[in-house]
Amino acid sequence: MTSDVDEAGLARTREATGASEVDTASALGVFGRFLTLWVAIAIAVGIAVGQWFPAVPDSLSRYEYANVSLPVAVLIWAMIFPMMVQVDLGSILNIRREPRGLVVTTVVNWLIKPFSMFAIAWFFLIVVFSPFIEEPLAREYLSGAILLGAAPCTAMVFVWSLLTKGDPAYTLVQVSFNDVIMLVAFAPIVVLLLGISDVSVPWDTVALSVVLYIVIPLLGGYAIRVWLLRSKGAEWFEEVFVKRVGVVTPSGLILTLVLLFAFQGDVIIDNPFHIALIAVPLTIQTVFIFAIAYRWMQAWHVRHAVAAPGALIGASNFFELSVAAAIALFGLQSGAALATVVGVLVEVPVMLALVRYANRTRDRFPATAAPTVTT
């Protein structure tokens, strides 16, 4: 049986059963219905582990390369595997037939997001919250916000795409294209917004993250996909494997949060009020960027499987790079590093709320791609 025959059989199976690419409710079960609660518990457990069992994060922190935690990388891989295993590489060529989603994502991520983050964070941290935060520290927090705004999401967007039943192949192209831009645009944007000329960007962190969070999961997922379609058939793949593997995503998310907050628990406990203040502009920025991209996609009649993940890419941040850059530029105990950690703290519950909104408004978008006008 050839791969083409398997893909055709898979398409027929989905059409016959009425299944979407991922039946999120059945795949996630109790995790999906109470994911926000699980996230809150994971954060609390992570902080508790860091405080009561400091040997755990200390031991795990030894497994690091280029400022990337390898245990966290493994868990992120687990989160995005259910999405990658659904990617049909041949379908990536069809992206050229609906370029609007990629255009919106690119413009919002690189021409709007970094500058709106700077403006919103500056207004709140420097102006509104000036009675509560001394200006030198407020500017450190602003620097952390800038680093978050200059790095759109790479890994977690596959989770958001899964939860909104996004198109796996299109999501992959959107993320990959943004990663290429990030390699050349991150440093100039940070230099411009920070107003300094000697920013040291951890290029090895960027490159390693791309390999860990895109290349390895993509190749591994596709190889398993082809093998299962050939050995088990399209019906078993869709009706059994995809539904069973869906639980891997929320499990990986929960364990990732436990580790992240075990590493950063001290910082969070020592600065509770400032964390609340930093969270305000970060939350507003997240919702603002999502709204721009999502409404633009709607106006352009982009199908929901492309629009929802595309809007969530810009709303979410590449927190691994942001945290690593903040530590490299300003130090582990800096206000900039704290701001990037708050970005992680805020992102998951806010993004889950946006995922729920995207799923509730699915009927406002076309189910298929709008026809491309050619001349």
C-alpha cells in the first residue's frame, strides 16, 4: 500500500465519519473539560516542588544546552506530537492556494506586535504604575516585555492549534516561516526598542529550539504517521490512534508547567504585587493582538482551521527564547527576567480563554478555503 493510497483512505474515513482532524473533546476528556483547573494545580505544584524539594529543579537544571532545558524540551515535544503526527507533508504545497492566512500572521507578528507590546507596556509600567514601581525597575520590566513581544510563539502554538482543530500542515508552515523571520528580525527589533546597540542574541538557543520543537517532532511524527497508515490502515489511525494520543498533549502541558514553575518559584514568591502589575499590560497585549489577527482573518474569509491558530501564534510568545535572552542580557535576578517569567504565568490561562472563544465563534468563518482570484 502506498502513502498516497493511505492519505486518500484517511480522507475518505474522515468524510464518512464526519470526524474533524482532532475530536478535541473526546481526545482530551477530563483534561480538556477542566484544563484551566489542571493548569492552576500544575502552577501551584511546580512552585511547591521548587520550595520544598529544591534538589529536583537543581538536578534537572544540569541538563541544559544553549539555555534550553532538555527535560522541558522533551515535554514540549510530547505536547506537539499529536499535531505533528497528523501532518501530511504533501499538503504543505497547497499553502500557496490560500496565502491570506500567512500574510495576516506575518504582518501582525512582525509589523504590529513588537511595537504594540512596547507601547502598551510603556504606558502601564512607566506611566500608570509609576507610584508603585521605581522607574529604573519599571524600565527593566519594560525590557522583558519587549523581549516577549519580539518573539512570537514556536512550540505552544501547536497545542493551541490542536485545541482549536487547526490545520496541522498550515500551522507548521506558519510557525516555520515565523522562525525564519525571527532568525534575522529578533535582534534588530530588540535593538531598536531597547535603544541599545550591543544586544547579544543567543542564536544557538534559537537554532536549537527550531530543531527541538519543529524539525525532530515533524520528522518523527511523519515517519510514525506513514508507518501506521501502511500497517494499520486509515480507519484505525483516525478512529483509534489519533483519539488515544490526544491525551499526550494536556499531560505534556501540565508537566511542563510544573517544571517551569519549579525553576522560577523563588522569583514569583518574592514579587507577588509586581507580578500582578506586570500581568496587566501583558494580558491586554495578548488579547489585543489576537483580536487584530482574528478579525482580519474573518474579514478576509480565511477558514477557521487557519484563522484560529494564526491569530494565536501572535497572541502567544516564544517564552523559551524570551527568558533565555532576558537572562543573557540582564541577568537571572533582573526585572527583565522576572517580566518574561510573568509572561509564562499569564500566557496559559489567557490563551485557554482565547481558545474557548475561538471555538465558540467557529461558525463565523468559512469551513473551506476561499477561492483565490487569479489573473
